[in-house]
Amino acid sequence: EEFEGLWRYLRAQGGVIADSPGGMARSTAQWTGFDESLCRTVVGLDVFRERGLIALEGDRETLNVRVLPRGGKVDLEESPILIRLHAWARA
């Protein structure tokens, strides 16, 4: 649900955002009503980038996020990042 909220937030902002990672986490939390954490936001952005949903550039100060045009749904559970995190959590 949190990744879905982050995705909807990105799209609602016109698909282009420049903000600090912490600012993006706070804005997403306010917009979605979820308890959004910095870590969850950064992982979500990395998963979206990995799956070809966004272009992501920047550093610790400012992230530039651009939603990429894509047809159809993408299974986030196939993300190598999420696969590794799930395996780590089970260990």
C-alpha cells in the first residue's frame, strides 16, 4: 500500500518532482495519510527505477524524479531489490 501511495503521489505531482529525500517522504505521508518513512520512500523510488517506472537522479540533497511513460502494470514483487529484502527478512 505504501508503494502504491508513493506512486500515486508521484503521478499527482505531474510526474516530475525535485525535492530532498526527506521532503519527498514528508510530502508523500501528508498526501497519502500513511506513516511514510524516509527509508521506505527511498526503497520505493529505487524499486520504481529498477522496474523502469521512473528516471531517478540526484544525491542526498535533492532527488529529481520523472515518471516514465509505460503501458500496463508492472509487478513490483519481481524487483531484485524486494526479492533480496524479503529473503533477508525471512533469514
